[in-house]
Amino acid sequence: AQRVTQPEKLLSVFKGAPVELKCNYSYSGSPELFWYVQYSRQRLQLLLRHISRESIKGFTADLNKGETSFHLKKPFAQEEDSAMYYCALRGSNTGNQFYFGTGTSLTVIP
Amino acid sequence: NAGVMQNPRHLVRRRGQEARLRCSPMKGHSHVYWYRQLPEEGLKFMVYLQKENIIDESGMPKERFSAEFPKEGPSILRIQQVVRGDSAAYFCASSRGSVYQPQHFGDGTRLSIL
């Protein structure tokens, strides 16, 4: 069965420090992985998706099929990065539904 | 483009009443998805609809819950005879198509059952 695991519920880093939000998944086929972000009092919005191979707001994420991971990274955290981050999976045989992790709340300490 | 609009933002119901949650997709989007987020949990898929059709309702509880997306008007998630355990945030998302299209989310409706 498909599953997305975000092991850290809370993560605090100092401004300027590197940050990595972990995401592991379980899926037997070829998944499509996404990161969504929810800033305070705002709606959930797409941050990036693995097929785009892009960097958004300094964040990158690489799909590692061997480790079944899609960790989100940023070399230098900024205060405005403080938000809730959700990793999500969409599989080739799951229709169009997404499977979300439980989220990681990131706090960047000034 | 106003984005995905959900209303109401907050809904309070007493046990046994009905709750109706509305979702208007983004302009040009014909696919709608409903998710539920219970306290301390991630978003869980409930149902996927296209205009006038339910495509996948595998995440929907078998009783008391129903969803529709009529030809005209918003998508409606309906919960009959609500119970305390239905208290949650309900999110709607829409997409232009189904394949390789990202989903855009609304602000959610927070349902509280007294």
C-alpha cells in the first residue's frame, strides 16, 4: 500500500543554517512526489514536484528511488521559511488522488 | 483568478445535524478532490469528482457522507447526522486535468461538532 512518512513533526533551525525536511514513501510503482507548504493563515500551496527538477525559494528535493526518499533541502534557512510542510505522493495506479504525510512544522529562529 | 473557494470557513453543528461544505474550483478546472484532516494527522483523500461524475470515492466513509459536483454550481460535500468524530478540517482541491496536473487547494472548512 502507498504511504508517505514524515518522521519529524517539529523542526527548528537557526536562520542561515541548512535545513532538511525528511520524507520517505512506500509505493510499488513509479510515484510522482510533491512538496506542499502552508504558511501561517494561508492555504496549502504547491512548493515543488520532482518531475520539474526545479528550485523554488531556494528549496530543492531529489527523488531517491533506492532509499524511497524525497527529502526537502535548503542550504540557508530564512525566517520566512517558517511554515508547515507536507510531502505528497501520487502514483500511476492511484488515480489522481494524493497521499499526504502528516506534515513537518518548520520554525526558523532569528 | 480567485483560486479554489471554499465556504464556509468555519461551520459549527450539533450532533445529529447535517453539514454541507461547498467548493468552487479554479476557473478552467473540472476536477475536484476532497480531503479530510483530523487533528494531529495528515490530509487524507476522500473523493475525486469530475463534473456530474464520481471518479473515485475510495476514501469516503460508507455511511452518512456523500459528494456531488453538478453541471452548474459548486461541489458539495454533505455529512448527515454528524457525530463528534466528524470534527476536522475539510480541504477541497481542483486541477485542470488528471494526469501530471498539480492540485490547487482551498483554505478549507473547519467543522466543529458540539
